[in-house]
Amino acid sequence: MLEYDIAKLSCGHCVRAVTEAVQEVDPAAQVQVDLARKHVSIQTQAEAERVLAALVEAGYPPSVPSAPSASA
């Protein structure tokens, strides 16, 4: 599961836009949005990089990933 904080989340339109962006990458993805926390949980088989790129392209870049990122 992917976990992101997105500062721009503020309304139902934002929820719809984020959900549609993720589902363009993976139509079977399950997207849960917590507007109060400005947090998104995504259950997907798609690569995290593709999901992140879709969110950025839709205008909702994650401000701080909630999940630890892998470092090389």
C-alpha cells in the first residue's frame, strides 16, 4: 500500500481528481482519502513511481510521503 500526504487536498473535487489520476495508472486501484489529515492511502499493483508521476501531473504532488522511502 502506498501512503502519501498531499497538502492541496481540500474538497470533493480534489478527492475525485486524485482518485481518477491513480485509476488512470491502475483501474483496479483502491484509493482512500482522508481530507481532514490531507492523507491518501492507495492499494495498487502499479509501481509507486508511476502513481507518484500521475499525482504530480494531476496537480496534487505529495508534500511528504508518510511511508519511509527506500534509500540506496
